[in-house]
Amino acid sequence: MAELARECLSADGGQPFAADPGFLRGRYLDRAHAWGAWQGPQLVCASAVRPSGDGPDAATITTGLVHPQFRRRGLGGAAFDWAAGQASPAGLTADTEALSDGAHALYLSRGLSQVFAEDVMQLAATAELPPAPSPPGLVLSDWDAAGPARFFAVYEASFRDRPGYPGWTQDRWVDWISDDDDFRAAWALLATADGTDAGFIVAEAGGWIIQVGVMPAARGRGLGAALVAEAVRLMRAGGQTVITLNVNVNNPHAAALYRRLGFALAGRRARYAVMTEDPVVT
């Protein structure tokens, strides 16, 4: 599986961890039912289904991979049709961390619509950030100094106007953002401008920037650039090399900022589902 995933990631781009054995185990083995196609000893196509949650009403999630040298032979279609046959009555969604043009076309041909997509962007280890002057009166505080409640308040104000905002409670968001061995409190920064909390960034080991947000009233003042620049400085000082982040395809302003700072497109991750009305990509 890891060898197949590495070949797909090399051809398609996407999440760097998409070929990690631990990640693949969660997608194809743990709580999952898998199907594969082989060319001699080589695994050339794999598909899996897993429940989206607990209980009989949980929908089914499928994910799959086709080796680049074995595409356009019907393997992807056969793998998806097998997965569709395993789906629960609650429906089927398909997700991928390394989207290819062929997979996109396949899902559309089977009646699914893209309901979520993020571009994976990376800052090379050798890339130098352009100057990002701090706005006057800017103060940066880390997670321990500011406290989770202040971070959550800025997160909520920054993202509640975005399509697909989940409306999580503070406890759920804090758990999602910080309950991980890779979380680094010193790399989570809260931006306070002229005495008002206005933006934040959270990064973790492995070179990941998990989330960046700036409150609407504070946008256009260079806060986002200053936060990213300081987080990258801290991460590199901590031994990180390539820096990776994800940005939603319906957030062109954020994507433009990251491009100005030197981040380059490295692939796309996406989710597809059968829709009963026109989809809104979130």
C-alpha cells in the first residue's frame, strides 16, 4: 500500500502524509473493508470502505488509488463500483488526499459532486520569505500565554462567515487543534493589534501550518503575512524544513497571500458526495 501511495503522490501531488503507513492503515485496514488488484506481486489498485461514524445510520466513505502506469484501463471504475456496492443505505462519499484528473472525472461520471476541496501548498526549505512588516501595535502571544479561550474567540470570528463553517464548540475546536502529539504551543500565535485580539495561527511538528485566521475588521493590514512569517521562523528554528498548509479552493484571497509569501501548489485533496441539490464547495 505504501509503495502504491508513493507512486500516486509522486504523480498527482497532494498531502505529504498520504503515503504514511499509519495514515494508510486508518484508511484501508482499521474499521475498513478493502479490495485490491495486482500485477504479479505488485499492488496496482486499491479501494476501501469505512463507516463515517458509529451506528447503523452512518454513511460509508470510500477512498482509492490506481498506480499511474495502470490508469485508463477501467481499474478505477471497477474499484469505485465495488465500493458503491458496499455502501450503507445512508449513502456514499469519496475522499482523496491526492486528487488526480482521472479520479475527478470518475466521481462525476458516477453521479457524485465535489463538496470539498483544498489546495496543498508548500514552502520549500530553501525559500526565503519576502519582508512582512508587522503592523504598528502588533503583539504576538503563544498558546500558553494567551489561553485557548482567546484563540477560539478569534477563530470563531474569523471563520463564521466562511461557507461550511462547522459551528464547533470551544471544547471541540480546542481538542481538534491541540490534542495531538505534534502540537507545539510555542508555534500557536495570537495576534493582538492595538489591544484587540485580531488573528491567529497554529502550526505543528512535521512542518504543518494547521490553521490561520484574521478577523474581518482586521483584514488587509498585513496581520496574516506577519503571522505566517513568524510561524515559519519559529518552525525553521525548531528544525522543520518544508512547510505545508492547506487552503480551501473557495478562499482565493488566502491563496494569493500564500503565493506572495513563496508557497507553491503541491496538489489537491477533495471530497465527493451524491447531492440532492446544487452543491456548495466548502
